Amino acid sequence: MLMIRFGAFVRIVRPVNCVMMVFAVIVGAALVRANIFSTNLLPTLSAGFLTGLFLTAGSMVINDIADREIDAINEPNRPIPSRMVSLRQAQIFAVLLTAFGFGFALSLNWKCFIIAIFSWSVFTAYSSWGKRAGFFGNLLVSVCVVIPFVYGGFAVSKGFAEDSSIFVAMAFLANTGREVTKGIVDVDGDKRKGVRTLAVSFGRLVAAAVAVVFYVSAVVLSTLPWKLGLVSFWFVPFVLVTDAGLIASSLWLLRDFSRENAKRIKNLVLVWFVVGLVAFLAGTIG
């Protein structure tokens, strides 16, 4: 029973999302500093990605707290609606994770601390009221997803490299597509709770088409870093996998925009995200 409860606490932080944010911080750092894995930068880099890890984990718990009634309909096996994690336990867990995240940000510099507060505030706004704003809420989540790229630059340097804007835009577009896809999955619960996603407002087909537009836009943009000489050759093989995955997922979603298939696509896109982050990292340090 103890191991099952431990597993519930692991699930509630969504480990894949946390790992992605860690990768994003490292990529953001690599875009502004060469040899980020050198010995003298490791303490700074470690504090940077631990900020991303803990704040993402805390945000995921906050999201589950806010979504507990919707999840009781859409995802009854989630830790809180299944009662494997109580509401009080989740609240304490979220406070501890967030405190650790802010602490690591403050240990770096005041700019990192401000960025961490901003990111946490945006996600909290999404969880409390932004989710009900539908597509605007999707954009808020995407803002939170791309902030780690900016944060990584400020963690190891004085600012954000202009070249990084292309990578930020790619991540923003792809994640917005995924958020719209998630709306297809959650239609039933969202309708009952007044969450006006694109899928609720205009139907699953329209939502699928909009999601595909964002996925394809990210694919098109992914050709620029290599063309502009911003990355090494090692960016290419990994980004080709990501692009092929996003295109295949798009075609599959358009052909079958049912709740079950949208859920599969949503999970698959996370895999393409991870490969895409590896592409960024390989292209910047290779």
C-alpha cells in the first residue's frame, strides 16, 4: 500500500513534463553559453534545472488540485479523485515543491527569481481561471512551457540570446497544438464545468484542425535553425524524427478525432517533444 501511495505522488507531478522542463532549461543555457557542462558551470546549471524540476512538479500538483472535479469525470484514476492523494496532502506537497523551486531560483540571481515568480504566477492564473477561457488558457500554458528556455539563458549568462526566439516559437506552437488536442480528450468534463475549449465551442473536428495547424507550423519553423546556421548537423536527424512524428500524428488526428485517439495523440506528442528537445541540445553542443 505504501508503494502504491508513493506511486500516486510520482504520478501527480507528471515526471515526463518535469523532465521536459529540465531539458528546456539546459537547452536555453546551451543557446547562450558554450561548454555548459564544464566543471565551473555545473553548480549554476544544476540550480537552474532544479528550479525547472521543482516548479514544474509544483505546478502539476496545483493543476490537479484545481482540476479535481473535472478529473473526477474525465480522469477518475488521477491521484486526487481516486483518493490515493488527499486534497490536504496535495496542497502541502505543492507548497513544498514550489518553495524548493523558488529557493533554487533565488540562489542564482534576482532575474532568475523574478522569471520563476512570473512563470509560477502565469500557471497559477491558468489553473484558477485561465482554463475556463478556452483557447486563451491554451496559450497561457504554452507561455509557461517556453519560459524555461529563457530562464536557462539567464541562469548561466546575463540575458536571452535573440537566436533562441526561433526555438521558443517552435516549442510554443507545438505545445499549443497539444493543448488544443487535450481539449478534445476532456470535452465531457469541460462541458459540465463550463470550460470553453475549442472542442467544446466548435466541436472535435474544428479543434483537431486547429491543433494540426499549430503542429505543422512548428514543423515548418524547424527548418530555420539549420538554414540559418544556428545549429550543428546533429540537430538534423533528431528534428527529422520529431517532424515526421508530428506530421504522422496530425494526419492520424484528422482521420480519427475521437476522445480515445486524441488521448493517444496527446501522449505521442510528448514523445516528439522530448526528441525535439534532444535535437535542440544536440544541435547546440554538438
